[in-house]
Amino acid sequence: PFQVEHYLPELRAYVQGGGAFLVLGGRQALSAGGYYGTAIADWLPLRLSPLTGDDVGFAEGALGLKLTPAGATHPVTRLAESAEANAAAWTRHALHGRNTGLQAGEGGNVLVTDAAGHPLLAVGEAGEGRSAVVATDSLWTWAFPATTGVGARDRSRDDYHQLLEQLSAWLLRDPDLDALRLEPPGEAVPANQ
């Protein structure tokens, strides 16, 4: 709808050459925006599906959030230190509306789904670059929660900012969010060394 298709090959080269790309969902994003079959599909962590029948590419409704096994340990989705507190942080939030027809793509990791297992947050490698999809346009509601308790509002707003900071840092390859990689030496290592 934004007539950007002629820019997509350049964006693909940028992302695959080491750039970062973030898609925020909504009624004019992903398949709902007519991006199925375009060059954007080459670097997204989710596969887009063609719209069929009455599917407009976006479903309304309240969404409970669930971390996937990958999301439970990924630095982007770490809202609290312990695994239990992190899972609880995600269950206290909700979103409204999601893009439909999305599945994990090659090289993509789905980190958060709704209660029915539809992907809501996914990240992935794209050549030398990285991309992410937030398959809803309601994430901003965390920053302006309608809860009555001041502490709950503050936690929600903090979680919103923390998630966006961590997502940005991961996309831009901040070394603080790199996975730890251990490489053993070529020879045997004696005990206690």
C-alpha cells in the first residue's frame, strides 16, 4: 500500500550485507499489506502466506502471551533475571490483534506466541544482517497501561522500554547480547584446570 516494492531489492542487499530490519505488524504490514511474494520474504524470520478466502491478513482480539522454549532463554525476551520471573512478566501482559498467516521461516526463531501458538515476535539472521517481526500493532499499549495500580503501570512501562532496547541491541549486534561460545583446546585438559 506504500508503493515501496521497487526499494525492496536495495533493502535486501542492505540487510543481507549486515544491516538490521524491524517490522511492526498491523493492518498494512506483512501479508495484510500485500508483501507476500515480494523481496521482503528473503530476510524476514517469518514466512508470509498468501491471503485466501476471507482472510484479510489481520485478526482482531485480545491475545495472551506465551514464551516459546527459544524465547525463554533469548536475550531479547529477558524481562526478569530468573526463568520463573521472566515467564510471569510475559503472562502479565496482553496484546490486541495480530497478523495472520505467519510461520517460522528459515533461520528464524519464534520467541513469543499467543495462547493458540500463532507467532507474535520472531528474530532471525539474514545473511550478515538480522531482522525481527513483531506481528501486532498494539505493543505500544504496554507503555500506557490501563491498570489501576501505580506499581503495575510502572512495571508494564519498564517492560515495554526494556523489550525495545533489547530488541534494538540484538538487531544491531550489541556484544552484550551475544551468545556465549566455548571452544575447547585441541589437547586434553587436566582436571581442575
